[in-house]
Amino acid sequence: MKKGFLIIGLLCFTAVTHAQEIKLNAPSKKGGKPLMEVVNGRHSERSFVKKEMPAQILSDLLWVANGFNRNDKRTVPTAQDRQEMELYVMLDDGVYFYDAKANVLKPVQKGNFRKALGQENITSNAAVNLIMVGDLSKAASREYAYFAAGCISQNVYLYAESKGLGTVARGSFNRDELTKALKLSEKKEVMLVQPVGWIK
């Protein structure tokens, strides 16, 4: 466990000082609690203990949220298979884009931008804050992009419950500040934010 914390710490340090990509572990696609147990335990959690996320759990979480489970198909559905959803990860040191094909986190911008997430009492102690972005130039419609964001969110809820983590889907955030922090084009829109962390 200590080794996992050390790895993620070193990776984050490297990304900040050299603006390099963070290579993620290969996702572990086995194990976890039975589906009926995690659905029964699924709930929203807003209080977290400040604690880093091990490298393997981070990798698995991102894969569950919006990774590829077949050559060109995602772990979540999108209307007409447009695959318009993008996933960003906010850590204390900066914002990263999850490149699911390459299985890496690409640095977008260095710095602490958690204020843009709003409700710092919820987001500041989360190990990671996930940000779901819809590319409306790809989406069948804006409504369908929100549908896909909901599918991602539920996957995150179920994975969190399986691992003893807490999470909550949030639609309240500073849209303008978050758009700037992620360096989004005008065709891309933040749909949901979702902190994930250790429960008090």
C-alpha cells in the first residue's frame, strides 16, 4: 500500500516539474464486490479524509468511468456511439486530461483550481475530482451528452462503493472558471463534477 502512495506521489511530482504525462497502471478488471451488494450500498458522500489515492485505484477508477473495454468501445454508452465524453482529473497540483486509449493523464494546466469546483467543503479533501466534459461537436445532442455523463457518474458510484470510497455527483460549480482551467473550446461543455475520496 505504501508503495502505491509513493508511486502516485512521484508521478504527480514529475508531471508538475516537467509537465510530462502520467503513465497509468494497466487497469485491473477482476475482483470487487458483487453487483447487487454495491447497488445496495450506493450512496452520496460529501465528507472526505485528506488522503492520496493509490496508483492502481486511480487507474481502475478512470477506466471504469470512461475507459475502453473493447478495441473501440467504452465502458459507458453514448447515443449513436458518438463517444463525445471526455474525462478530466483535478489533483492538488493541476488539471489532467484522461487519454483512455494511451492510458495516460496528460497535463492541461499546473496549479490548484479546486475553487472553480465550488463547495470547497466537499471538494478540497477529495483524493481526486473528476470532471465530465461533453464535446458537443460530436454529440447527437446536448441532452444525450448529459445522459452519457450520468452513465459515467453511476459507474463511478458503483466502483467507489466497491472500494470503500465515497463520491457525490455535482452540478453546482463555477462554469466560467472551470472552462478556463480546463482550457476548453467553445464546443466543449462541463456536464458534471464528481469528487472521489476516502470516507471520514
